Amino acid sequence: MTPLLLLPGMMCDARLFKPQFDAFSPRRSVSVPALSGNDTMAGLADRILKDAPDRFALGGLSMGGIVAMEIVRQAPDRVAGLALLDTNPLAEIEEVQARRGPQMDSARAGRLESVMRDEMKPNYLSHGENRGEILDLCMEMALDLGPEVFCEQSIALRDRPDQTETLRHFTQPALVLCGREDKLCPISRHELMHSLLPRSEFVIIEGAGHLPTLEKPQETTQALHRWLKDVDDE
């Protein structure tokens, strides 16, 4: 079976994909590389490619999806299939760029917890029954990664390139998936990615926001399973 690489969102780690890892790892190789050690999308993608199998299925959520698109740009022949979850193919808008500097200053000054609590976490989730538990996990992941990774990731996101042409030329099986209530990466961004990718399925997860892997794990895993079957059948 095709090895699977899953790339987590900003200030998240492998715990973001625990339900999917548990579902897929008994039958295929599944890895969740860290998004750290570089402050550019190109550098993060290069680090992941150096340790990746020769050919693999690639999924990414939010920032992980943005890094995944850069991996496709650098090494399209190595990516057997692409799953983009709750992400954005466009360069960052000036309004969001302007917030990065003050957030990084706060993180460096020891206020990472308040940045995550007040500015980021409220936008992550729908109002499902497990919201509090998932928000607590998000905070744990962020504090475990720490302010240095926060700043690296913030700079990489701020300076990222537009990847619409990358998607237009990717001809392997693709999945575009998002939560219906995602406030950070709206449905319109996913409609755009679906229109660009020649062989994509578009899935909206009801009752989920920005983190459907945890909010609606069964539905998200089912969509990924269908995509992986197409990848394996190639």
C-alpha cells in the first residue's frame, strides 16, 4: 500500500491525526512529520522530502496543506495523491500579515498561551459537544511546540507563495475537504482548489469547523479512505 504522510496545522502535532493514524496504520505506513526547523515553506517542504519515501500519498490540514502544496510544487512525481483539508492555496493577505508581528512579539515575551487562547483557538472549532476537549488538546500541542516553532511557522505562513498553478498541474487523485463551519479557511477557498485540481473529490463535513479530523473523525476518515483507495488503485 502507498505510504501516507500527514502534515499537521499550525502549532499542532501528530495528535491532530490520531483517529486517522489509528485507522490507517495497521495496513500502511503512516507518518506525521513535524513542521519545524525552518521559517520558509520551501525549506519545510525540502526537509520533509529528504526523509520521505520515494513515492507517497500526502495529506495536510491548514498549514500542513500549504506545506503539502509546496511539496507538490517541488516534487510532483513523488506525490501519488494529495488531500487538502481546511487550507488555502493563496498567498497571505496584508491584513493577516500585519497581525503576525505582534503575535510573534507576544510569543517571544512568554505570552504564547494568551495568543493561542485569545486570537487563534476561538476560530478553530464548531460548537460541537467535544469542543472543550479539543480546545484543551490544541493548547497542549501549542505549548509543547513552544514560541520558537510559533515564530518559524508564522514567518513561513506570512511569506508563502500562491500555489494555484501548482494545483492546476497536479493530475493524481486528490481530495479537497473542509468543515462546514470553518471560519479560517472558508468553503470558497475549497471550491477554488476543487476547480483547479483535475481529479479531485470535494467533501464538506457537516458539524465541523477548522479541525474535522478531531471534530468529526469518522466522517473525515471515511473520505480519506475513499481517496486512498483511488491512490492505491493507480
